[in-house]
Amino acid sequence: MAKSYQISTGQIIIRPLAFLAPIGLVFITTFLLMPVMVAILSVEGNVSSITLSDMKGAVIVLPFVLACIPFFTYSRRQVIFNAADHTIYRQTIIGRKPLLRFNEVGDIVLKTGIGQSYYIKSLADRYGSGYRISTSFSGEKDKDKLEFDEVALPAIRQILALQPAGNLVYDSKVLLKGGILNYYTEHAQGYLLKPGGLLKLLPGVVLLGLGACYGWFSVITNPTQDKALAVGTTVGFVFMVFAFKKRLIFDISARQVVVSHLGFPVSKYPLANFAGFNIVRKTYNGLYSGTDVRLKFQKPNGQSVSEVTLADFNKTNPIEPFIAETEFVLNKAGFAVSG
């Protein structure tokens, strides 16, 4: 495979999707050969008797050939590390876009999916998907990966180290030093997690409530009416109300996390059993559907953990500051989780 990167003085250029070009060629070749093979079969292998009308099937595959164009446009995409202005850019066929400043880079991680590839993460969005900066590798022993590890990766880390002195690095804890919280509010017992994320349940509560009212109105006005709709929507409405009225309190004095529904404590988790955070990226039918931030607590048997979901984010950008605030609250409870 040809090199997917170029290293020069003050600049590194990477084509992370360069592997798409040969794939596009394979698809185009396959599509173009299909009408030829059909024509040959139609004349029972007598190639000399093929006429222009026998090749009319080529028109059918034209849209499929055109659909292969993105393979080549995406294969030309570049990620550029520019030391002159300490910025990482993405170059596409329509122009150049800045992605990150060097001092905004969090880490470089190796992800495994269909093959392996390197991604660069932002300090402000460590739990996001990041930006791809390498082609796909078949595995740890792939010679292209070994070369990338030995040549390109050290060069990338070296150029990222060329940060201008005095630049402010992203710090999600700056506001906390002034006591400014976005996700928690002070409570008589300690800190209350703001129920903003539960507002997404409000449409469901309203719809099920209206459905229950309509169902019972129909039953009352027509006693022979089937009660299935009324009962089903009422049960769903009750469950949704319980979920909507869920509240989570960090009890500072008792050093525990209390989960309540409709104002009644349902479960309590001692901070002495706190076992860290769990960030769960969720998908539905292969499509991203949100990311949960959960607290893990060791169970009394010491061999398993239980989890409490704090928030469900549609985007990953707020996760870093949210965790910082949660650590701040835990530290207020006398449970140190960060330096």
C-alpha cells in the first residue's frame, strides 16, 4: 500500500481514507463488467456476434458507477498538522477547515472496528468519536501499522509538542473554582442533580396522559368500550411520571447518593462503595443514540457492581465538564476522586 502520509519540515499531511480509492476501483470495475458478462452470456460466448443493442444494460449500471464517486472524493481528504499556526486542519475537495489547535488535543487513541485506526481526541470532548488520523490497519502485525507507529506517530507527537508558550489549555474545572455549577444545584442535604435531561420525557408524559384521559372518557361515555387502551396508556403514564420525577441527591452529611421518585427515596448508594464512572455509548440499529454517564458502586458481596445513570447526552461535548462537576460534588462529600 502506498504511504498515506507525508512528513515535511513544519507540516504533516495524512490521508486517513486513502484506502477508499482502490475499493472504489473494484466496485466500478465490477459494475462495468456486469453488462459485458450479461451480453456474452446472451450470445452464448460468441463475442464476435455482440451488437450495440446487447450492451444497453450498461445504462442501468451507470447510476451505480456514479455512486462510487464519493470513494474517490473521500480518499482525497487530508488531515494537516501545521506547525506554522499550531493548528490541525481537515482538507476536503470544497476547502480547508480548522479542527483543533495543538493545545486543544487531548490524546491519540487506537480504535478497533473494521480494522484498526488512530483517532485524535479533543480535551473538551474526550468521550466523543474524535478525528481520524490514520488509514485502516488489519491488526497489530500489519506492516503499515508498524511503519505508522515507528515513523508517523512519533512525528505527530513531536509536532503537537510545538505549542506556543502561554496558551490556555482547556480546563473544565475553571468555573468550579468560582463555585459556578451548570449541572448541579445546592440542596438542603448537599447537591441535587438538575433534572434537565429528563425534559426529553415530557412529550411522552403529555401524550400518554392525553391517551389515558381519552381512553377513560371513552369507557365512561360508552361502557361497552374496550378498556385496553385506557389501562395501557394509564400504566405507561404512571411509569413515565415516575421516571420524569426521578431525582438524584448527593447527600453530603450521610456520604451517600440517594435516588428518589415522586419525593420518596427509592435507593441509596454509600460513597464508600463508589467504584468510578462508566461511560456507555449507545446505539440503536447501528446508529448512535446517546451516551450515558453512570456511577458504579461495589455491591456488598464485593464481586459485582451496580450502576446509577446520572445523565444521557445526545452529544459528547458536555461529558467532560459534567464529570468534572460530579467529581467536584464528590470531593465536597469528602470522597476524593481527582487530584
